[in-house]
Amino acid sequence: MTTTTSESIGLETRHGRPSVKLRFTIAFLIGLIAALGLGTGAMYAYDQQYVGRVLPGVRIGSIDLSGLDRDAAAEQIRTTYAALGEGEVMVQGPDGALSIPFKEFGRGPDVEAMLDEAMGIGRNGDALERALANARTAMRGAVVAPRVTYDVDLLARRVTAFASSLAVRPVEASVRITDALDFVVVPGRAGRVADGTSALSAAVSALGALDAPARVDLKLDVQTVEPVVTTTEASEARASAEQMAADVGLTVEGKTWTIPAKTLRPWISFAPTADGGYAPSIDTAELDPTLKKLAKKIDQTAINASYRTRGGKITGVTPSQTGYKMDRASTVAQVHGLLVARAGGTTMTAIEPTLKVTRPVLTTEEAEAAQPRMRRVSTWTTYFPLTIKNGYGVNIWLPTRLIDGYVVAPRATFDFWDAIGPVTRAKGYKTGGAIINGRTEPQGALAGGICTCSTTLFNAALQGGYEMGARRNHYYYIDRYPLGLDATVFISASGAKQTMSFTNDTDYPILIRGYQIREGDDGWVKFDLVSVPTGRKVSLSKPIVRDVRPGKDSIEYTDKLPPGETERIEKPVDGKKVTVSRTVRDRNGNVIHRDTYFSNYARITGITLVGQGTVVPPEVVPPED
């Protein structure tokens, strides 16, 4: 834009008469008007002469464009300012530089803009105004400032693309578990990001100047981008995992069981944490099954104290044992807490698992305290013949040996089957007699004859004045046993079970001593109950017998016996109902127990086998049982 500055002309009057200066000005104007009138045609011809051309006196910088048409003027500008398009922008990155020639983004002289301005000089206003402007331009000249142009957006895209190409994604560090269960750190790597904003701003500032250098150097703003998980953090997580996965000990009374590190390591994994860290975590889903297996070694049954004996004397005490059962749910929580605490830096190696403790009913101390005062408080002996029906005594003496030395703690209950355990051939039991369908089968059951043992111990406990439990009479009465006070035991194939039991309702332990006695083909079983005497008195009523049903005899012929031979296979036994009462008093005469035992014995018909063709003997004497 051309700015024209004009000064105002002052008019003066003196004493109301025009001054000399005023008269001169008026005369000049009259003359000028006359001259203008005469020169109008000449100025119009001058204006028309330069239509489509640059007026005389117009320059762009140092270039005189007077009288040139647009094309010639444009060529002159391009030639003179060609250097504005020669050069490069050198963008420096961390790995090298990018050269962007000026021509790629159109830097050079702004020819059209300069031409438009140059050719527009003296072309505005009416004829008089243009005439005056032409005259002024011709006399004074007009200079158009040189201009430079380029495509900023194109340059920006090139710089931005280069900056984006330099971006490197960071690599996260991690910890992996090898097949050998080792924790291995996988290193991380820093990334980078380049920003061309500041470089582009500097380029725009430099390239807009006419005196910009032929090479414009720019430097990108490059920043390092650290990975979320660094190698240092991964190494620290590995160290925590090593500490977490160390052996875990479970200690009970000075003895330790171990969950080894090789069991724990597969449960550990690594991951970023909510607070931006990186740490190991452990999946304890397999902890309960692991503790279940370990509990089988830690758990133990409570064992009462017992007594060592030699002959008929007590020589010492076998110590008791406290029972333990692991509370797995609580112990799982304990172990999990230990593992988490280790990750936080603790160096704990073991815990005391939560246990459900079962104290023995008879402790070592209680057994030792009672030992000096213990005496035999009751006894019972039963005779039996050594026959195939009782495995020649084995089925009676074997359980007797198992029971010998058994201690019944105060308030504890003795159960026959619990005391002797499973009855198997591997233990030495033999096939013996059994009552099946009302008849005696000499080889009817494994451990046949064992009832002699249970009946003997039942009567020893009965005589001791203890609280009696399970008891059942035999199918028929066997005269080797006290009438109405026998005690059969059995476990049938169908699962039915009959036991004999009693409870030690005193404050002192009972030591059961069992004896086997043999003289030729005769055997005896004997049980002594040894305890601290309490002064109990036991009285038994005489058996009350009712509803007697005499046994009958019969003969069966068989071709399994030679003619003339006989064999008694079942002797006749009377059926009857028997009642026996027991009263137990303490040392002061107070009744402690009053029991009544009812026995209903079946009638048995005797059977004698007779070989075919023989004469029936007048009398058959049954053999002894």
C-alpha cells in the first residue's frame, strides 16, 4: 500500500484585502485549469499506451519493470530471484538427517503477487486520479518489495512424516519360567518419540525471509520413552519370586514337613500391578491338594498311655501320644499369607499349621500316677476243648493275645471288634464252628469259636463292676459258659455285626491281661482286669430259668459212613429263657449299677448219623463240646 502524505495550504487576508500570495495562487489555479484542459488528451493517450504493461518508474526490488508486459515482467522476476528456490531444509534426527529441497515444497519468488502489485500501481481511480498517479510514478518511481512463497502444509507433512518414522515402540521387560523352573529376566528396551512442531516453527520463521540461507538446519525434539516394565523392575520381581518360592516348612512340636520350592514355582506368574509396578503373584489353587497329601504325614491319632508288663507285673508305662488333625482351610490361609509376606521382603521359612488337637484320654502322667496302686480287680477263666470247631484253640487264643495289654482309659469304652481289628486268614485265623440255620457247622465260619474269648472277657468286666454295654446270648446254650451270661460276637456276610463292650466308669485306667493255657487237648482262656481298686462290690442273682423246652434226639441215615458206624453231629439242647441280675455298689453301699440280662436259648434237636444197614443202638452218648 502506498501512503501519500499531503500538507494543507494556508489562506491569509490582511485588512480584508487579498494578499499577494492569495492572488498568486488564484492565478496559478486559473492557469493550471487552462493547462489541464489542454493536456487532458495527452494524459489519456499516455495511460492508454501502458495498458497491460508496467508503468514507467515501477521497480520490484532492484528490477526496473518499466514498460514490460506481464509475461516479460514475470520472466524477469523469475530470473532475478531464482536463488530463492535453490536450497534445502535439513531436518536432523537421532539416526541421520532428512533433506527436503526447497523445490519440493514450492519455495521461490511470489511472482504473481509481486506482478499483481506492480501492475496495479497507477491503475486505480478516475482519469484525473490515474493521470496524477502516473505523473507521480514517472517522476518519483514506485518500488514493490520482493516476496517469497512456499507451501507450509506440504513442508509440515514432510517434517511430521519424518518425525513419525523415527518413533520406536518401547519393549517391556518381563520374567519367564523355564522348563527347568528357573525364573529368567527378559530385558526391556526404551523407545523414543520425535516431535517436529518446534522444528517446523523455526523453518517457517527462516524460510519466510529473503535472505534465508541455502540450507536451513532443523533439529527434531526427540524424547526417550521408557517401557512400563523396566529391566530393573523385572529383576526386582524375579528376586521377589525367588524369595517367595523358597521351601515352606510346617513345624509341629519340633518336627518339620516341607512344601518344596519345586512345588511352589509353577504356581508363580508375573504381571503389571494396579499401581504401575511389576510383581510376582501366586495361584494357590493347588495348595489345598498339596496340604491334603502332607496332612497324611502330619496327622496322627491320639494314643492312650499303656503299660509294659512282664509275667504278672507292670514294669513301666508306654507313653501316650497327642492326636493332631490339620485344619486345611486355616493352614491354606497361613501358607498364602507367608508367601505374600515373602514377596514383601520377609524371610520367614516356616509356619505352625493350624491343628485340631485331640488329647489322649489316658496321658503318660496319669498312667504313671496310677501304676503303684494298680491291683487285679477281677478275673474270669473259661475252659474249651481243642477241636476243629475252634481251630484247635487258635481262634480263641489269637484275639486273647491281641487284647492282652490293652488299656481302657477312664470314661473310655472297650469294643471287642475295635480292639482286635480285622479278622483275616493272614493274621492266622482258621475256619471254625458256627451256628447256621439252627445247626452247628464245624467249618461254618472264619474264626469260629472266638465267642469263648468274648464271653470270658465279658464276665471279667461284669465281675469288676463296670458299666456293661453290648451283649447278646448264643443261639443255644453252651454249658461251658455261665448260664445267662454268655456273650456272642459275629460279623455276618450281609454286614450285620454283634460286638461285646463295656465302659470304664472309674477314674483309673484298666489294664486287661489275657492268658492262654493248655494241657494236652484241653485249653483255657483267662482275663484279669488290673486297676486301682475302688471298693466296688458285685452281686449276681441265681439264674431264673423259665419256659424250658427239652431237646430231642434224632437219627439220620447216611451212606457217607460205613455200615455199623455212628457219628454224633449235634447233641440235643434244652430251649429255655434265663434271667440273671447284677447289682454293683460302691464302698459306701450305694447302688452304682443294677442290670438284668435276658437270654432266650433255642431248643436244639440232637442228630446222630448212622451208616446204612446198621442196627440202631439203644443209646447214643453225645461227645463233649
